[in-house]
Amino acid sequence: GPHHRVSLLSRQEVAAQLYGLSGRRAERPDATVTEVFERIAGQNPDMVAIRHRDRLWTYGELNTRANDLAHALIDAGLRPEATVAVAAQRGFGWAAAVLGVLKAGGVYLPVGTNLPDGRITACLEAGECRFVLADEQSETWTRRIAADRTVLPIGDGTPVGAATDPLVPVRPGQAAYVYFTSGSTGEPKGAVCEHAGLLNHLYAKIEDMGLAEDGPRAVVAQSASLGFDISLWQLAAPLLVGGSTRIVDTEVLQDVDAFVTEIVAGRITAAQIVPSYLEVLLARLEQEPRALGALRALSVTGEPLRRELVRRWFALYPDITLINAYGATEVSDDTMHETLTRTPETDFVPVGRPLPNVHVYVLDEHLALVPLGSPGEIIFSGVCVGRGYVNDAERTRQAFVPDPFRPGARMYRTGDFGRWLPDGRLEFLGRRDEQVRLRGFRVELGEIENRLRAVPGVRDAAVVIDRVAGEHPRLVAFHTGGSEATVPENEALRAELSAEVPAYMVPAFFHRLERLPLTGNGKVDKRLLTRLAGTL
Ligand code: ADP
């Protein structure tokens, strides 16, 4: 067991790994996001809370609409910790809905309005979700979502009146939200996180991205789509310091020049993007350098940040901090920050140090500490650790295990590999399994394979990623079936998948093989298939 193995390391080393590397110390948050927001809104009702295009809502207006929605949910029979789906576009209504759900003691579940109906229903069923808050198209939603659910309209006209907080008592250990991510078994899995983990993460973002210092001048770009937990901190963190969030439309993000203009004109002070977007941004700004106004911190997350990008960033913006943020949806979003003010000397960019109240371990396959500096699985413990996967005891048991070093606590196995650097920073070394990133989305290749195997006529399937330099990586599916005649056409396969999974999970190419190639130990030879995909 783990204790036996720990004894192979010196006491000092064990102590260093368990305590010395645990980062900053801070009080565990003993409040909820909406309590803090309510206090600030009460003190400063006329300050700007949220901007979108040329409109704004004050703290008072946002709070009023959130209170309206909280009351509507409670009147409709919402019980504490019941899931509430929010089917909305990014905007004022969405922001009020998030706060309203939390004020009512519910669990926020974002529903991407562009997802296939089958996917939405699967998430709502898994989350045993009976309530939906929907933006202006609420009739469409009533049609799209089975009729036994209560669909309440959100409304994004300027709030009037002065509805007060329903004052539902919410414990820090209560569930706050659930995000569905791709699951390798073929069904999406919903990771549930708690209020304490949420607030702890928000406080870390507030401190590390300069929001505390900027106070009412803090403006965070709300750029992430609602299926990402990133969107939650981009909304909520500035609202805890009297700052504001600025919704940046997808069309603006797609046009780098327009995004830069919005950063400058909107006096955005903090933003978070994925490395592939940083690459696009840099390419444009190197062509035509522009000052970035009030921007003081840019965080990059979701994928390894290459040193080259950091070097190029500081060549243009030596005074704007870059933060490599690392974490996972299951642990309340980011759990480690590497704050960069210049290009690192190492040939990689570390993922930094733990956030306050987060413990990070590097463990072997028996969940014992590896010697300091050796590679192992990255595992998180502390306030960040979420509840697990909604209605999925089996997958929860596999990923959320008892913490052998902190009795009574649970820890989360990321499936990522890493190693400690001598200075207490962590190096990210890659993944154990087949989780990949496509345009920023987290995708399990196994999920697509299982979906394909479920199509009548398909016997077996393997999906690989084809990376062509300078282009978006694309998915290539290989499948086997009975005879040529009974195997579905590529278009039919595409249609089947499109009805089940988001567009970014539908392979670009389908290719039929007599049989899938195997490696010496009988596994599908993905390396060979990847090479084959490159020739198609
Ligand atoms: P989040 O929603 O917190 O951004 P996801 O749950 O979508 O994270 O994805 C988590 C996985 O993404 C991690 O387990 C890791 O494999 C990868 N990842 C996230 N951030 C980084 C990073 N800064 N560097 C390398 N990989 C990262």
C-alpha cells in the first residue's frame, strides 16, 4: 500500500512534498459567491457590473434580475442542490441566471444552445434536471426539452423593481455547478463542484490577475463559451471586488483585430484564452503591433503553453504578465498558476505552484509519492476537489479516491503526468490516456469510438488525430464492418454522429478497413493509424 512505499523516501522529503510544496496558505473560504456579491451590490448598486456591446447593467440591476429568477425557481418548487439548466447565449440574462440559480440553492448546469438535442437531453437526464432557465427563445426550449421540465424565461430587458435576495442558506460544501465533458465510455460525464472550491478559485484569480488591486477598475473579458468552466470565473471574479465583466462576442473573437480593439476600448484588465488563440493573436500583433490599453494580465490555459509563445509575447509586451493556468473541471477549474514576467530559462513552461488551499501530489501507480523530481501522475487534494460525476458512482470511484496523506479527504486523479522542479514548480509531461484537445474542447477519442461502434453495420472503430502543421488538427475515424454492402456510407456515419455529439467531435474523414491493425500486445495500433491518416 501507499504507506509502505512512502517509507522509501526520507522523512524530510516526504514532509517537503506534502507540506513544503503546498504553496500559499490562506483561509478556506467560509462564504458563497452570492453572499459576497450581495454585499458588494448592496454597498454599490450603481457601479457597473456587466457590459455587453453598448449596454450595461449595474450591480443593482444584475442583482434585481438574479433575485427575480431565484424567487421564480423557489416558487416553482426548486429544492436545495437540485440542478437548473441554463439555456442561454452569453449576455445579461445568462449572468443573472447563474447568480439566480446559486442564490436559490440550485446547481448551475450550462446548456450550449448549439448542441444536438440528443446531447442536451442526455445531460439533463444525467443531472436529473427538472428546471430550465431559458433566454428569449423559451418556446423553442420547451419543444426541444421534454415537457416534464419547467422552463422559465430569463428576460434580458433592463431589470426594474427591487426584488430582494431570497436568503436561502447555502453551505460552502453545497454543490454549486456541473459541467459536462466528453467521457471515454461514450456518454458525456458531468463533473460537480462545490461552493467552497468555486470561491477558492475565484479568490486565487482575483489575487493573481490583479483584480483585487484594480478593484472597480478591474474589467475581465468574458470570452469563453458557456460549456467551459472558464466562463464562470470570467463572470464572477470581478463581481467580488466591485469590478465588471465584459462579454466579448464570438464574432469579435474570430476577428483578432476586433478583439484587440475591444480590449483597448473596453479597458479590459484581465483575460484568459487558450494557447492556440494566443498563437493567432501574436501572429497578427507581430505584423502590426498595437498597445493593449489597460490589460495587465493574460492567462493561458487548457493545453501546454510552449516557451516560444511566451518569448514572442514578452518581445511585444514586456510589461503584461502571462499566467500559465493549469487545472481541470473536476477540481473547480484551475488549481495551479505559473506567473510569468519574462521567458523562462527552461525549454518548457512550468505549470507553476498550487493555489491556496490546494494540495498537489506526484504519485506512482500505487498512489505513493515518487522521489522528488521523478515523473508520476499529478493528483489534487484540498478544497478544490469536486463531488465527482453526477449519477455515475463507478467513474467517480475511479477518479476520486481517498487521500492517503490527509485522512478523510478525497483526491482527484488527473490522468496527467508531471514532475516537481527543484524550486517547487511543477512541470507538465503529458497525458496517460486518449484525452485530446480540439479547438480548445476537451475530447475523449474513446467517446467517439464508442458512438461509432453503436452505429448499425459498424463492428469496430478507432479514431486518431491528424496534425498538419499550420492547420487545425482533424479527427480521422477508421471502422470495420461486415461486408462492403452493409457498411454505412461516410455521409450516413457523419449524420449519425452529428445527431449525437457536438460538431467538434465529428471526424473530418471516415475510412473503412478490413480490420484494425494491432500492436504486438494486441492493442489497436494507433501510431500506425495516425501515420495512415496523414496519407489520406
Ligand atoms: P479547465 O476547464 O480547468 O480548463 P479541463 O477540465 O477542460 O480544464 O481540462 C483539463 C485538462 O486539460 C488537464 O487535465 C490537462 O490535461 C489539460 N490542461 C489544462 N491546463 C493545462 C496547462 N496549462 N498545461 C497543460 N495542460 C493543461
